Amino acid sequence: MNLRSALEKISTRLGIPADIGAGLPRLECIGFSECSVDQNVGILEYERERIVAELNTGVLTIDGEGLQIRQMRRDGLIVCGTIRTLTFERRG
């Protein structure tokens, strides 16, 4: 068992959200037009139809139309446009 898995289990037992206790990514979507992503490490691809973000535990691909990064913070970002799909590939 790796450290992140252990932290996830401990967070669950203590009733602490895993995104806080284990540093897991948190995605929040508002309809199909906005997505907020925490634990962003960097942008790997940025096109109007696809944005690929590296997260601390994997890679998130957002496909759609007219996509743009509305806000980018130190560890998070907000993507808006017409969001069609979100795909997460976990590392490790």
C-alpha cells in the first residue's frame, strides 16, 4: 500500500474528505459549460477542442467546443466552453 492509499483510507475513517486528507484532485462541474479542477500541476495541451491538464495523480483530458481556461491558479484552474467529456487517467 502506498502513502496516498493509506491517506485515503485514514481520511475516510476520520470523515475527512479525501481531496483534503490525501491531496486528491477535486473536479467540480457546473452543467456542461464550466469545470473547476484542483491539484493542477501543468497544462500539457491547450486547444479550443481539447485541454489536457497534468494533475498530481494523473492526467485529465477535457474535450468539447470553444474551450478556454478562464482562470489559472497555483494549483487549480477553471475551464469554460461546451464540455463534452472528461477523461481521467490515474498514475500509479
